[in-house]
Amino acid sequence: MLSRALLIGFIVGTAFGILPGFALGVYFLPIIVAEDGADSAQITQAKSQSLATAVFRRDLAGSDLLHWGEGTLFLSRENLQYFFTLEGEISPGPDYKLYLTPKFVEDEAGFEAIKNNSIRVADVAGHENIRIAVPTSIDPTAYAAVVIWCERFSEFITAGRLTVQ
């Protein structure tokens, strides 16, 4: 009888330890391994050379407590290279991608409906004051909006309309 109770206790204890531990690992690992964000000089330069901006807000229909973005994303060009520089932050998470989209959407269903007409620009490797180089084969001025999307879990994080300056 003692061995059965011990086995049940072990199984229950393991389940209650492993599941929260895994969930916490999924949440905190991107924070631990995040790359350094843009420094203040890069943000100042992006602001002064801004060709377009997009505002990320926490109150979008597809954003929630764990999936959100807040701040201003600046599109700038240095020599022949476009850059997106975020002054702000996005919620930490794994496998985030930045997409350029033909129209503004604010939730998963909206993005999934236009994902095939959108272009994946780059991985999003940090969560605060991010700087992303746009591949030279992409013209970001030809798109209406940007979306941050979690590929691994097909989760909408945030989006903003690209407004030309």
C-alpha cells in the first residue's frame, strides 16, 4: 500500500513540477537569450532619418496579457539598407517574426487571411528597442503595415500601420 501511495505521489508531484517548469521555461528563455537592443544613438538616428513609422499598441483585438507590443517602429534607410528600429518593447516569446503586410490587421484571423500575400522580413531576436535589417531584396515602402507573429505557436503579437513621414 505504501509503494502505491508513493508511486501516485511521485506521479502527481512530477506532473505539478514539470508542467509549470516547462511553461516558465518557454516564457523566460527568450528573455534570457535575447540579443541587445538598439542603443540610444541608433534610436535617435532612426527617428531623425525616419521614412515611415508604425505604432504598436497593447489594446489591439489580437493582443492579450502575454502577447503584445508597445512603442513606435521607425523605418529608416542607411546607405542602401533599410532598417526597422523599435523604440519600445514587445512581450517576450519564442520564434517571433516581422512581416510586411498589404493591409493592417489586428488579430490572428486577420493575419492568417493575408499571410500568403505578406512577406517575412526577419527574425525578431529581442524584446526591447529592437533593430532589424531589412533584406535588400525587399522594399518595405511598398507595404501598408507590419505584423509581429509567433511562428511556433501561430500567435498574433502586435501590428502597426506604416505611415509615411
